[in-house]
Amino acid sequence: MKIGISTGCLYPSSTEAAVRLLLDEGFRLFEIFFNTFSELEPDYLDKLKYMLDCRCAHVCSVHPFTSSYESFLLFSGYERRFRDGLRLYEMYFRTAQRIGADKVVLHGIHDSFSAAITEDEYFRRFALLSECAKEYSVMLLQENVNLHRSNNIKFLKSMKEKIPDSSYFVLDTKQAVLGNHDPCAVAELMGNKLKHIHISDRNSEGKCVLPGKGGCDYRKFFDTLKKIGYDGDVMIEVYRFSYDEISELGKALEFLNQYI
């Protein structure tokens, strides 16, 4: 288990600028949050990978900038759009492979679209996306997201049971709390299907803050991960308003390293 960080923590800094700043803060493991189509082009990706290789850094996961469109692109009632959307997401799988990452994060369907397709149809489409990802040696991960179908614990459990060869998860602790779930309980439910983690903290005012700046019981959380045999990575993922100085990110890395 290693601690890394999402470049999304520095949005709206450009992706390459975020990587450069985070490298200087001591990070060597990244989730790259790509922000536009031009960042998926081979020349850009090769330059980004060279920057990382020069500092012995590694990318473990990719986060699409089209997450908020997934309900419309992938999980609407229009089958042809899904087929086109699958080809679009194949770009992310290809991108992940090119920069050495083996995971891509999916938010899935928003609650406002839930009536568009059945649960079984969702699983069918997710399985097809997952099969496409595997062609690039990449694992597609369903993230638990507040106000999305994936916030529903019964949905996650059903996903594990109905598509066991395709269902893998990323746990986002802030999204779990927003959805009124205990992150430890969600981790236990995901079990051996949990392959990736987004971690943050929450202060007394309910604001998302960096790990160590709020009231999260990290000893309990990491003990839970040990209990379920989790062997993936833990990525710091917060918003730009969650901290004041970039140096605080490096301190959050030091804080979390004590638990692993």
C-alpha cells in the first residue's frame, strides 16, 4: 500500500503544472485527472510520462474529465450513444496504458437519470466497458459517488453478485460521508473488490479538508483496510479550496505515511 495524490487537487492548474508542483512536494505516485481532449494525445502523454520517469514517479490511475457526462453518454436509454460513448472511453483506456496506469475511474449514472435504464442494463453496459478496458490491461473501477446510483449500498452489493468478473471499486471517503455512509462500512462491503481509494478529511464545519486537518479516525480506517486485505493505493483527493498552501499537501503525505 502506498500513498499518492490526484492532480485534481490543484485544479484549475494545468495537468503538467500540477504534476511538476506535486513532484516538488515529494509525491511519486499519481492519479492523473485529465482535463481536456488534447491531453489525451500521444505527444502530450509522452512528454508527461517523460517528466514523471525523470523523477522515478508512477501513475496508477486515470480520472476522466467527462465523468459528469457519463449518465448521458453511457447510461441513457439511447443504445447507439452508449456504443459511441464506449469508443470515447476506449481513449481513456488507451491513455492509461500509454502512461503506465492500470486503473480508470467511473462515476456512472446520476440519480436524476436513474429511471433511464434498469440496474441489470447498467451492469451489462459496465461489463462491456470493463471488457474493453481489459484489452488495454486496464481495470475499470466503479466509484461510490453521492447523488449517484453508486451511493446505494444495495446497488454495490448487487453489482458484486451479478457481474463478479467485472465489478471492481474505488472508495471515495468524502463521497461516502456525503452519502451518509461510514467509509469503513463501505470498504468492508466492497471487500476484495476494492482496488483503489480516494482519501480526504472533514472538519467540524463539514468542509472537505486534507487528511489530518479534520476528525477522521485514520487508525480505524487503516485497520479496516488491513482486516479486508486491501493491497491497493491510497490517493489524496481534495478540492483546491480544501487547503491554503501547496506545502500542506506534502505534510498530508507525511501524515498518512505513518499509518502504513
